[in-house]
Amino acid sequence: MNYVLPILNRVFYAVLLLAAVLVLNFSMMHMAPGDIADTIAQASGGADAEMLEQIRRDYGLDQPFIVQLFSYIAKVATFDLGYSFFYNQPVTTLIFEKLPATLLLVITAQILALVVGVLLGVFSARNPKGFLSYLVTGISLFGYAAPVFWTGILLLIAFSLKIPLFPVAGMMDVTVEGNFFSQAVSIAHHMVLPTVTLASIFLALYSRLCRASMLEVLGSDYIRTAKAKGLSEREIVLKHALKNSLSPVITLAGLQFSAVVSGAVLVEAVYSWPGLGTLALQSIIARDTPTILGILFFSALVVIVGNLLTDLALRLVDPRVGSKG
């Protein structure tokens, strides 16, 4: 019962934050220069003044801003994100069509960054003044400082154009026909460069944090006691030090998952990956306002829910967090 009120409090503030983001996004799109009705008319081949007025009435653009805003919020509350005039589909349908590709890329990149980052952190912590430790530090600084789209372009030039090992764009070879295994191999082949690109910046974070956490744990009293008992270095690292040093890494991974989703937008644009990022880019070019607003809302929802779930998980794992309210 001690957790009920703090959890309800967090959920309440999460809903308020989501509503604030919704209002801000809608306001910014409303203040953008240009006439949305004109954009819709151009997409259908042009229209005269009478037709423009009809478009404004059909889309509610002739209403005052406040009326449009509350109307949009009411629709979003019923999970109606509007209708895309460019794709001629409901925005919700578009998002859920593109979501699996983005989730596949994001989850794979997160797993890769976690596994490799923890391994590099452990190896460098075992010999903090060795060559590997300095190499991990250098790679981490480079990976964290380099813009993800710049890293993607470099990898694309190196391993798709100069050394043609991987495809330039897309998610699967259109010529692939056959069973599930053949399609899975094609998707995996196309995923290599986007996954490595997206994982690079988070690999840097996890390796540095794991290294610092491992160094702190290895210097603790119970580790010295384990060494005095004659335990091997392998047993000390794997059975004792690693377990206790993973907690901050897992916490960061939960908080960074939402950042991986936002980073995927740039990566998908570089590799033409058919996910939410590519959908967002095409919608911006076409000025498809309902789709842009829908993607922004969905991204905010992922960020807020991800942070909320991480906070709740920490409260369940560590009672001290819950006692702080």
C-alpha cells in the first residue's frame, strides 16, 4: 500500500506532461507558416478559392484555434490521431504499420549496445591502466560525441559503397521469395549497419558506466574478502562484482530506451529504413500535419511511459527509492 500513492502521483504527472506536450506540438504546428488547406489542395492537383474554403470546413480549419485544439485533444483521448491527407489513411493505422520495423531496429540496437558495452566495461575495469581500458575510453568518447547520422553516413560509404558488404537502403531485398528463413536472413543482412549505427552512442554510455561501476565494486570490502578466501579472479568478477555493478547500467538502459526511439528517426532517414523515422521525414516533406502530430504524440508517449515504467521498476527493486516519495 505504501507504493499506491506514489505510483498514482507519478501517473498523474505523466498524464499532465503528455497533455502539455500535446498542446505544445499542436500550437507549434498551428503557428508554422503556410496554409494547410493549400497544401492539401496541391496534393490533390490544385483547387480554386471555393474548394479551399470547402477543405477548411471539412478539416475544421475555419474554426478558432482554441476550438481546433480542444477538438484535437478530444479525438486523441479516444485514440483518434486524425486522417492523413497525403497517405489517405488514418494516422493510427500508419503508425502501427511502421512501428514493427522501428521496434525491431530499436530493440536489436539496445541489446547489442548493452551486451557489448557491459563486456567492454568489465574487461577494461579488470585492468584500468591497460591498453584496452584506454581504448574503451577513446571509443566511448568518439561514439558519444559523433552525431548518429554522421556515423551512419560514414558506415554507409565504407561498407555499402566502397566495400559492398551490406545493402545501401531498405529492410529487405524485394527479389527475395520463399520461406520465412530466407526473408529473415535478408532482413538481418539489411539490419547490420542501421543497428550498429544506432547502438554506437549507447554503447559508449553503457561501457563507461559499467567500467566505473565495476571499479567501484572491485574496490569494496567484500571483494577483498573474497580474494582473501582464495576465490579466482573469474569467480570474483562474474559471481560477485558483475551482479552488483549491473544495477546502474540496467537503470540507464531503461531511461535511455526512449532516446533510442528518437535516435532511430535519424538512422532510419539515413538508411531508408521503413519505420516511423522514414514516415516522419516523408510527412514533414509533404507537410502532412495530422501524421506529424501523430508521430510526435506517439514518440512523447513512448518517452513518458518508458520513464514511468523505469521509475516504477526502481521502486519495486529498491525500497529506498519508494521511501523518498
